[in-house]
Amino acid sequence: MSIYKRKDSPYLWMCYIGANGKQIRESTECTQKGEARSILEKRKTDLKENKNPILRKDQKIKFANFANTFIDEYQGRRNELSENSRQNYKLLLKKINEYFGEMSLEQINDDCIDQYIKERKQATVKNRGGKKISKFTINRELGVLRLVLNWAQKKKKIVINPVSERLSSENLFREPARTRFFSDDEISALLANANEPMKNIILVAINAGMRLSEILGLRWDEVDINGKVINLPAERTKSKTGRPVPLNKTMIELFIQLKLKRQGGEFVFPNPKTGKPFNKSISHTWNRLLKKCGIRTPGRFHDLRRTFITRTAQRGASVKDIQILVGHKDPMTTMRVYLQATKTGMQRVADLANFSEPAGEIVELPEQVQKRS
């Protein structure tokens, strides 16, 4: 047993042999040696008396069982995990459980991770003609695995996360930044080829910059046509902060037309079969539309939101105004798109300042002319 200092941590760490005979390294979460030694002695006593359930040999919790607890309880760093995020975690954990589900939490280590990555690299997408799964999908699966094990550590089901340090220090597959936005011609093609309600959903996305979930769940009591604004409640936004979304002329005309066709429902874009919001992804309809329009470079529906930011930035809107309008909690999120959007503007400035060397001409300065005379 020992106390030591790590370069990458402000705290003192302790090293000891656990009940399973393996070496355990754990942060004491303190900076004073005396306090750190007391914590280490406490660990020693717990091991000797078999008091602490975290350190017992019979502590065997299946990963699959704990993953279900994670889905039910985890709320994220902001204590406000959205239902969309919860569903995404559930989908990713489905694959993770196929490999790690029957293992106990303490069995998961680097060797398991290596084997998992190897197998996933060879896996194919169902009904896609043998196409290999994306390496970025593996990234996201591993990210959720780390999250679950971090949660297990916080809940004192394991002493340390055996894979956290590795997954956080290595970029297994570096993902490029998303920079896709749609040109005016592409937007026109999408609107010309889309059927309702997809056409109207696209119109709202490109004119208001709202997220897909915000559009699909839009209620009539949130739309104030006379006040020219949509009032999004906090519980329906990603940042959990309510925000007003101003309506431009196109949006006002659209909502007037939709209200005339309204048949008493509470949702603006209901599923015609159920009268409720679309509860599944519209990705299949979206991808068919892209193909129908002949748009070769793939794009997600969310890229319409980036296109909204791009268009407003190119027309002179400030970062702060865009941030508030689209509901970004962190201004740096807006800045990343804003800087991409203004590249065209920067090129225009550079072109205006263009100054080329005179072709074959000798240009004399006024001072040189005066000296000769």
C-alpha cells in the first residue's frame, strides 16, 4: 500500500491490493498526505474486516442489470437528461449488452475492450448488403460504456472505472467536425420534392432554426400568430430553458394556412394515423427525399439548423443574437458554426482588397520625379 502523486491529477492517489488479489489505484480526492494516509488506512481496515461491499469478493453485478439501472436513473451532468438522449443510450447499450451483458462490472478491462473493438470492426449493418458499421458508431458505443462504468463508480458498485483512463486519453477514431450546410438551390429542391407534412417541417427548420424534436412536438398553444412568435417551454428544449422564436413572414403565412386546415388537434404537425407527434425518427423519409432531389453529399436533417445559422450569419446577424434565438447554452457552439459561415464573407473582404503587381509597367513615385527634375 502506498500514496503517490500523478502529474495529470491535483489529488494524491493510493495503491493497494484488493480482495481479488489485484492491484487497485484510486484517487483519495485530497491533497494533504496525512488525510490521504487516513483514507488508505480505512481501505486497509475495510479489506481486513470485509466491511465494505465495494471490496468484497462476492460482489458480482452483471453489466446488463446495472445498465438498466443507468437508463432509469442517469440524468447527466446538468441533471436534465432529455428523453431523446435516453433513447439513444438505450439503442447503443443494446449492442454493448450483447458483448458485456453477462460479465460482472469488475470483469471489464482493457482486454475486453480490445476484443470488442476487433469484433465490431468486422460487424456489418443489417440489411445493407454487407456494409461495415461506421467506426464512429464504435466510438459512440465505447463512450456510453465509459459513461455506465463512471456511473457504477459514482454509485460505489466498483472502486475505479477500469477503462475510463484509456478511453478518455485515446481518440480511438477521430471524428471530423460536422460542417455540412445546404445551398439555396438544395433547399429549393428539397421543398419542391417534399410532401406534407415534411415540406412544412423543413420550412420551419430553415426559417426558425428549431431542432427537429422541437418542431415535431410543436403545439398550437405555443404558436402566437398575432404576436409573431413561438414560445417554446423549458421542458421541450435541450437546454431546459424556455425561449421565444420570432416568426418571419414565411412562417406567419404557413401557420395561418395550417390553422385553417386544423381539425381540432393540439399538435401542429401530427402523425395523420395517430394524431400524435411522430414518435420515430424521420430519417428514412429524409434520406429518400435527398435521393429524389439528387443531392449527392449526404446531409442530416439537423444540418438545416446549421444552414439557418449560416444564412443569418452571412447576412450580418451577431453571434449573441443567433445564440439566443437557436437556444445554444454555450456560445462556443454557436461560434463554431458562425466562423464556418463567415468564411464566404472573409473571402469577399479579401477579394475587395485585391492588389496585383502592374504588368510590365514602371511606376515612379512622386519623390523620384521631383529629384530628377
